[in-house]
Amino acid sequence: MSQGTVLVTAATGFTGGATVEELLARGRHVRALAHREDARSKRLQELGAEVVFGDFLDLDAIRAAVQGSSTRISATPSAPGSSRPRLTSPRPRRRPASTAW
């Protein structure tokens, strides 16, 4: 039984690109949704991904990208303007100094 096509959104970003690479290495058919044609989208094509172009505000483009996919992975950043995952944890809060009685 075929595992089907995996759609990865934000495929040209840091997390999306790594996700596409890993899926391709595992032998999956990957459809990579990219915002525009550039060096990053061309690289994904060279690796073997089916690259499609679209914008989340274009519902028809999203419907076309989803069509025929069995799995969808959203690799969009979790915070506006963030392009890389945070590799370190936030600084722990300091405890107030204990008060001597």
C-alpha cells in the first residue's frame, strides 16, 4: 500500500526545509508548498520534492495544494517574524531571596 503524498507548508523555511529533506530521505513523496520561486524552492525540486506555489490568502491555491495529499504538515513559524526555532530555553525566573526570621 502506498503511503501517499505528504504536503508540507512553509517548505522553504528552516523547519519546513528540514522536514521536506527528512521525508524525502525516508522515501516519501513530498509536495512542498512555497510562497514563490527562488533558490530555496529550486533546491527542494532538485532534491526530488514536487514544489507548488501559493499563498495562504489564496484559497484556490491551498485547495489545489491539498488535493490528493494523504498527510499535511504545517511548518509555519509559531510566532510572527520568527524564522528559526528557539534553540535555548528562556532564562528561568529568579526566586525571591528567602527572608530570615
